[in-house]
Amino acid sequence: RSKHEEIELVSLEEFYKEAPPEISRPAITLTDPHQQTLARLDWELEQRKRLAERYKECLTSKEKILKEIEVKKEYLSSLQPRLNSIMQ
């Protein structure tokens, strides 16, 4: 039993539809189940790398937004004392 059998891969139809020809290589993989499995694992790896990169970008964006929110909160909290001094 191999480790790759624990990974749930996309269906064959979806693989051939979405994977680029340089990964799917239909001329080879349609007749060779071993090469087909290797190609599907390559595609899975490629997708996971893209998702990991997108995740990092989202985290960076989230951190930036949280910092902006904190700056705005500080500004708003300092606004009340200034308004009080103006009113006096």
C-alpha cells in the first residue's frame, strides 16, 4: 500500500479538463495507469503550491488590514479627549 492512496485526487475527467497538457500528457497517461497516477500527483502538488501561495498572500493582506484598523482605532480613541478640550 502506498502513501498516495490516502490522498483524494480529483476525478480523471476533471484532471484532463483542468490540468495543462504538459502535466496531463494525455498521449502517454491515457494508456499507462502508472504514468497517469504520477501526472495526477504532479497536478495535485501544483495546485497545493498555488493554494499555499494564495494563502500567504491572504495572510499578508489580512495583517495589513488589521494594522490599518488598529491605527484607525487609536485615532478614534484620541479624538474624544480632543473634542472635550475643544468643548471646554
